[in-house]
Amino acid sequence: MNIEVHNWGLNVENVQVDNVAASSVFLIGDNEEMNLSSFFDTPPEAFTIGNIVPLAP
């Protein structure tokens, strides 16, 4: 994905961050290029598919 944003004359005076998600970017300032990547470190055998507790019909 390629996006180009111009915030000419933008002034940031105060910032308060209450929560941060697992996947987030917080940037104030200039940058030429941003490379984002992700990985998943949970092994497939750790997943439980279906109900972990038998439910009554």
C-alpha cells in the first residue's frame, strides 16, 4: 500500500496516550519511508479449535 499525506502547518502541542493496541504506530514528525512487518510466534499446536469445555446440548 502506498499513501502520501501532507499536513502542512500541523502543530502538536499536547499528546496523551491512554491505550496501545498490539499492532500500532504512533508517529509525530517526518519520515521518508516506513516499513511495517509482523510475525506470529504461537506454535500451531497451541490453538484449540472448538469448545474447550463440553457444553450441554
